[in-house]
Amino acid sequence: MSYSVGQVAGFAGVTVRTLHHYDGIGLLAPSERSHAGHRRYSDADLDRLQQILFYRALGFPLEEVAVLLDDPAADPRAHLRRQHELLTARIEKLREMAAAVEHAMEARTMGIDLTPEEKFEVFGDFDPDQYEDEVRERWGGTDAYRQSRRRTASYTKEDWKRVTAEFDGLHRRMAGLMDAGTPADSEAAMDLAEEHRRFITGAYYDCGHEMHAGLGEMYVSDPRFTATYERIRAGLAGYLRDAIVANAARHAS
């Protein structure tokens, strides 16, 4: 079975021009030619193209991709292990980015008075300022937003590092209760949910039980929040929401 350059371009989601370029530099030469001289690609050629696109997606330059694929001493199993390691590293990086997004949104950090270097130290390589428009659109007219802006305006780099670490500690303690099999509506879980609410009130804005319950629902409805909690412990977003809702109901009664 062989395929035309147009078919391969369609399969792989690349342009015909890209395939011509790969052929021109010797990175992916089609195994066959038609009677008219047109390129024809085999299944083995498609396998090689898949490897090329994988390494390109990870940022490898074409010259290095060629070395990786054409080294006669390469062990296929070692090659697969290397791919797995690269993918694992990329997944961990995405998880770190998701955590940075959560911190940015949770803390309403838009407009904080930190230098770019200090923001990088506190939040990693994800700039919280890029979420300013979304946060302003969703909460800009609320007292909580205005209150949070006033409180955090004076935060220093060390303040942000402390607040971030303390909040992360609360989430990990909640994960510990979950690991121990403690029900979300237990006294221990509800007490920690109350501590969570009071932390938000002390660090950002006055957060009543009804507002806190709304935040809990957002933790499971917004994939960015959910991903952050799932990174700490699978199922934590739902467990935290349930503990918050139970605590709100306890205080309502």
C-alpha cells in the first residue's frame, strides 16, 4: 500500500510543501515513485513521519531529529523510552502551568506590584497578568474584586510566596483527609473547609459561606481549577467542593 503526497499531508495534518522540504533535505524521502515520477509513501514512511512530527512538537530542530532517527546504533526500545521521558516531562510542565493559572485566578493577582523577575519567582513562567481581562469581566463589578485589589496592592514578593505556600498547604491537608478515607461531610473535613474560607477572607476578600460554596462549584466546573486539584490528588476538586458545601450547610443551620 502506498500513498500520494496529498494523502499523506491530509493524514498528518501538514502541508505538501512541508513534505517536499523533508524530502529535499533527506529527512523523509518517499520509498517509491509512480510511473509519472510522483512521490509515493509507504507505511514505513508514515511511521517515520510520525516520529519526525513527534520530535518537532517537542521543539527539536530538524537537524537533531535526523540524528535521532538515523543513528544506526539506536535501540528501538531505548527510542521509545526516550519518547516516554519527553512526554512525561511535558505533562509535568503542563501541570505546573495549570497550578500557576489556579494561583493567578484564585488570588486575583491582576495588577500586583511585582517586577517581572519577582512574578517569575512566585508564579513560575506563567504571567498572571494575562488573566486580567477575564477576571475583570467575571468579577470586576463585585465588592470582592475591589476588596481583593485593595488588599493585594501592597503585597510584596515575600507576601505572595507566603500566601501561595499556605494556600497550597491547606489543599494538601485536605488531600490527606481524603487519603485517610475521611468523609467530605465529616467534622474534620468541614473544619478544614472553614479554615479554607477564613484564609480567603484574610488574604483576599470577605468570603461568606454562600460565596465559598460558589467557589467550590467553580473548582469542579472550571477545568483549570479542576486540573490543579487533580494534580495534588485525583478527585480532590470534588472532595473539596463537597466539604465546602457541607460546611456552608452546617453554618446555615
